[in-house]
Amino acid sequence: MAGALPRASARAAGAAAGRHAAAPDGDATGAVRRRAGGDRPRGGRDVHLVGAARGAPAGGPGRADGRAGGGAALGRGPNGRNRYGGDRVNKLLVLDVVGLTPRLLEHTPNLRAIAGEGWQAALGTVLPAVTCSVQSTFLTGAMPRDHGIVGNGWYFRDLGEIFLWRQHNRLVQGEKVWDVARQVRPGYTVANVCWWYAMGADTDWTVTPRPIYHADGRKSPDCYTRPPALHDELTRSLGAFPLFQYWGPTASIKSSEWIVQATRKLMPQADLTLAYVPHLDYDLQRFGPHSPQAVAAARDVDRVLAPLLTDARDQGVTVVALSEYGIGPASRPVHVNRALRQAGLLDVYTQAGMEYLDPWASRAFAVADHQVAHVYVKDPADLDAVRELCQALPGVDLVLDKEAQREFGLDHERSGELVLVADLGAWFTYYYWLHDDRAPDFARGVEIHRKPGYDPAELFLDPADPRVKLRAGANLAKKKLGLRYAMNVVPLDGQWVRGTHGRLPDDPADGPVLLCSDPSTARDQLAATDVRDLMLELAELSTPARNR
């Protein structure tokens, strides 16, 4: 591969298109889709949803009987669009079940039932196989080189700052699925429940995590909604968005339960409903994808989804369930920024005895993102030296320069001068300090917007600290008293992480998967870039998507 310095380049290059085939899972438990306006599911099969109460109400706001009705936030979208425009619409629910793989489907009978009525396909992903990049490809049908989302974050060259987990939809370049749909049907309505880049998107209903940042430094759970009235309707019936169960040491099934219930309230109104279900991201990274905890997590998320799938069946909604990536075993953290610092290429500045990465002054630094790291090199004269240093790091599989990035669809101006891909089982830390007593205070907390890279250690209460739970309890007491506190409970050692993702999958059984309840659109495999067209095809708004 021109421009790449791989250890296993032939294998990875062969996976670049993300077209890994997997045999459909034939162990299905029934049907989950009823044709809109029809009397029975396509294929004439009976429906059986494990753990689901048949006929369970959707529970929409504004109706005492639990059905979605004419509440101010749910009658029409913020643009006043009529749902149908006079014609019947083939309604669609797209569930992003993070980390779902063909192997995990064995433990998810309700999700398997989607394929039992319709079909299952191996789903390609993109490099990097991380949430923001893959979701953007699903919604635009484009590679990162075109939509510009080169990771969960990157170095904003015009600002001189590293930002992860930005929210504004204008960062995503290109036409989204709803833009294309409205060219055919101007009144087409969309609800987005927690897919990323939600703020500023031209969707009719939006729900996305948005904490309250108090003036005294405290952070409280909350969400952002459009229209604004939807906020109070949801929190009144569901409670506050469970932010601390959405990410961090206490992340749990509660966040997915809240998201599913919010989706049940919005789906009756929208033509297209997008829902992000994050639960598998937690214990698979904490304990590994082949652990007993991973099996339990798969069963839990399947149980939580059951009422929503019942609603979809009863309302004649076509269901697509897909995943962005599969999570593989992790055992080797790779400290690329420390290596760059030891080579004199990365600079820091110090305040109150704490070291902070200085991207303005650094000749090279990495934005670590799971198994991919963007390395930004200020002076082209340093490029060869940085490339050789990165190639020599244990745990690095590929070093992609701009020419090699083209082969992976990652050659965008936001990408680093070099992109590193980790070996199987390895992943990149963001750590840049050489001694833990010099780490910034945010390193020991859940600070996704302050850290210059992704930190999966945020999923843990420091296992090496015997007093960590006592300190966490004391901090919670301070919070309840309205006092300032720092939840400094996160370990500074990546050794505890047992699951990771980001590289292209090595085994289709552990890669992403797509399930669809409409048998008329069946195929064996799809590229991630085909998902947008599949949505349009299922909505009967375009020609059939390509079968790859």
C-alpha cells in the first residue's frame, strides 16, 4: 500500500470497504413488522416478542390513555410540516444498537425476530469505526472524506483546539437522508432520539443529552429537545435524562430504558424515527465482548427494546436495527502522545503543578480515539521522523499518510497528517504526562469535552483505589448540599479496559450487522454507505439501494 507502513496491511486493506460477509442467523422467533394499512405481517407469520407485552401502549404525552396525541410538542414538527401530505407514508424506525454483532444475536431473541420476518445482512463499516463517523456515513451515504466526520473529535486547525463530541449538525457535510426524502415528499417528518450531531439538524423532533452546567461548576443531568416544549413533556413522564447512567462509572441500562420510552412517544408521529441505544458500549468495554457480563448486557438491551418493537408491529412501522461497529477484546494500551513527548515533539504547559497539552507549540501530537489516532504534524519536515516513530511503537498496525488515507476514504482536511490504526487487541490512550502527579485534575473525572482524546477508563471507579467508593459518596453528599465538588474517581491506567473498537473488523461474526423486517428488500451484505439509500427504499422514496 503506497504511503502506509503496516504490520498487517494486506489484511486491513482488504477490509477497507467494510464488506465482510456473514451467514444470516436462521434462529428467529417471529415477526415484528406489519405493513402500513395492512391486516397482517408480510409473509403471514405470527408474532412473538420475548418479554414484550402485546398491545402495550406507546404512552405518548398529552393523552391520559397513554396513546400519543395532540400535545404541543408532538402534533407537528417545529417547521409545521404535515406528516403525510395527503399520501400514505411507509413509516420507518431505525435503531442504532451500539456494539451488536452476529455473535451477540444468539442472546437477543427480540432482535432476531426482526430478521425472522425479514432478513439479516453483514454490514460494512468505515475507518474509523466509531460512533460519530459511522452514524454520519449512515445518514449521508458518504465516506468520511466527504462528510468530514473523521472521528469522534479532531484538531480544529482554525481554532488551535482539540474538541471531541461536538453536537452541531453543520459539522456534517453533505445531504442527510431527510434532505433527500423531502425532495420527493416535502412534508416528510423525522424524529431523532440521541443519534449524534442532533443540534441544529433539520429534524422535526430532537432529543439529545445536554447537561446543565451551573455557574458554580456543578453539572446536572438534562437533555436538549426541539421543539422546546418536548423537554417538559418527556421529563414530566420519564424523569430527567439519566446522564450519569449514559456515560461514566455508573453507566447502565437505565439510559437505554429512558431513550426507548422517549422513542415510543415520538414514533407514532414521525415518518422516520432514529433511536440510539448505547447499552452494549458499557460492559463490553469494561469486561470484554466474550465475558458473562457481555451476554447479560445483550439480554438486557433485548428486553428493553421489546415494547418498542411491539409498538412498531402494531403501528405498521418497518424496523431496521443496525450497529456501527463490533467491540473486540482489548489488552494493550498504546501511549502514542507519551512517545511523541519523549521524542521532543509534543509540548505541554504547566499551571498549578498540572500539565496541559499545548497543541499550538507542539510539533506533533495525537488525538486518540479508540483504535485510531490522528497525528497532527505542524512542519512537513518532521513528517518522516514522526512516521518512523509511530511505526516502531508496539501495538501500531498501520500508519497512513494522506495518500494511504484515500484508500480508506479518510482523506479530509480535518484528518491528521498521519492516521494510526492499532493492532488487534490494542488501543490508543490520550495520556501525554509522564508522571501521574503531573496529570491535570480533569484526567481523574468524566470530562469528555476537556480531554484531548477518548478515555474509556471513564467507565471505571478506580479499581486500584480502595477508598474510591467512599470518596465518591462524599462527593455526592457535597453535591446534594449544593457544594462544589470534583468526582475524581477515574483511574489513570488503561490496563482495566477489556473491550475496544475503531479498526475494521477482523472477523465478520464480531463486526456490525443489519436486521430489517421488510423481506422484499433482502440482501446478504451492505456497505455502510448503502444505509441511507436503504432507508429511502424502505420509505418508498427512491430506487432500490445497491446490493454489495
